[in-house]
Amino acid sequence: MAKRRKKYNPAEEEEIIREDAVVEEVQEIPAEPQSWFEANSTKFLSIIGILALLVGIFVIYKYAIKAPKEKAAASAIYKAEAQFARDSFALALENPGGGFDGFLDIIDGYNGTKAANLAKYYAGISYLNLGRYDDAIEYLKAYNANGEITPIMKNGALADAYSEKGDFDNALSFYKKAANAEDNEFLSPYYLMKLGMLHQKQGNNGEALSAYQKIKDKYSTSSQGTDIERYIAQVQ
């Protein structure tokens, strides 16, 4: 008996086509995208590793290298400081005695320490007192002055060195910096007085008067202020 042929049904065929399309669409759905961390995990971990290494290097440098070096430098400089306090400037610079380093050796041997930086100031002042003004300027400029007092002292000493060399333009510039750096009751009137006197010597009476007047107005009780009227009268 012949098999009965199934009757063609357009609606049924359309349903089959639709089901096939859905299957294909489902198969084409991409996998869920990776998170940022998953996509960049290697790079991220590399950065963390580098940071950890840098922190480790810093800790080793600070506590295993720098701290002991600072301590050794502080111990090494004391003899030179003692000679400096006695005005034995040549000995303080190179041969303070007892096998200790002078300021110049401290600067070279303990570079980067606080003691070496301070030794540059001491060396500058020592050379200033020894009349070696170019050397004084070199070391004073190399000195890193921080805080309120040391910048005044540095600029004042540089002004003294330039003044002794006869370089009055630079001397006036550094006296002005020293006088106006901070409001210090002892140092400010001291360098204002030097500024005014050098201006007066150069014939700049207006500038001299300005410096003297500031002493009168702000520092009348200082040692410079007690006699300032006489200087004001000279330049008026």
C-alpha cells in the first residue's frame, strides 16, 4: 500500500524556518566579556610588583644605608665644629686633629647627608674668615639652607664675601635678600644696617634712607635701632 503523502502546510513550514533562525541566533551570541581585571591582570600585577620593589628599595636605603651614614657623619664632624668654634678655621677645614675629618673631607666622604650639607656652610664661613672669598662663595652657594634662620645667614655671608671682593652689586643684592627674607628681630636689622651703609657708601642715599627707616619703624629696640637717627640724618 503506497504511503500517503503529507499535505503541504505553509504555516508549519514558516514555523520551522523561524525555529532554525532562533537556534542560529543563540549559537551566534558571544561569550560574556571579560572583566577589566581579567583582561589586564598581567599588567596590573606587574605594576604592583614594581611598586613593591621600589618600596623595598626605599626602606633598605633609608634604614640600612642612609641612617647609618647620617649617624657616622654626625660623629665625624664634631671635631671640625670644635675647631671652628675656636676660630681655627684652617684646621677646621682640613685637619681638626685626633684622626677626625675636616669639613672638606666630610663634604666629599658623606655626600648627601645633613652633616655634609652643614659642612658646606662651615667651609664657606671658614674661607670667608681666611680671606678666600671665591672659595667662600662657592661653598655657601652649594649649601642648602632651610627654615627661617639659615637662609638669612647664608645670604648675609654671601653678601659679605662679595663686598670684600669689591663686587658691590652682588653684595647689595644678597644683603637685601638677607634683610627681607624673614622678620627676625636680631638678624633683620643687622643686615638692614649693612644694606643701608653699603648704599650710603655707593651714594645711593634714597636706598640707604629706606633701609634705615625700616630699622626705625620695625626694630627700634634692636642694637641698630638705638642709634639709627644719626644715620637717617646723614642721608636726608
